[in-house]
Amino acid sequence: MNLTSMNRLIGSCLQDNFYKCVIWGIILQCFGGLVPLTASRPLLALVGWLMLSGGTLLTLIGFAYYAKAKGRSPAWSLLALASVLGWLILISLGAKPRSGRIGGDLIGEQ
């Protein structure tokens, strides 16, 4: 398996399961915030920082695929950095209307 096919496989897996990225990202951020970030315990500080960073990255990836599934730009996922308010905006994001057709169903009837 070459690198290109591996990237496609990972991309399709993330696209099909974007909600898992969001959920695990939120969980990692919560637990990463609970880790005490004290100067006397540098290993715990590193673990907490890695959990927060990984959780944020997973959340952004998940919301990017969510926005893409709604027909929007993946840049909309940056709203996830605006805490819960950004998440609410992203979740309530409606599907972007397709141009070129007015009315009819989405199956492709002509």
C-alpha cells in the first residue's frame, strides 16, 4: 500500500466518521484541562498540553468534515475555536443550497 492510497483511506474514514473526531476531541480537551499544569510536575504539564492540542486538532478536523458534508468550506471549522458558541453555530449550520436548480428533489430527476 503506497502513501497516496493510505491518505485516501484515512481521509475517507475521517469523512465517514467525523462525529467521532468531534466527540473524542471534546473528551481529550476536557481531560487535558483536568491535568494539573504545575511547574513541579513537568511530565504532567506535557501530557496535559498534548491532550489539549490533540483534542483541539481532532475537533477541528471533525468540524471541517462536518462543514464539508453540508456543502460549506472547511474553514467554517475555525468557529470551533470560539468555544461552545462556535460549536452551536456549526451544529445549526444548514446545508448550502445547490446552484443550478430551483426546486425538484435531490435525486436528479429532470
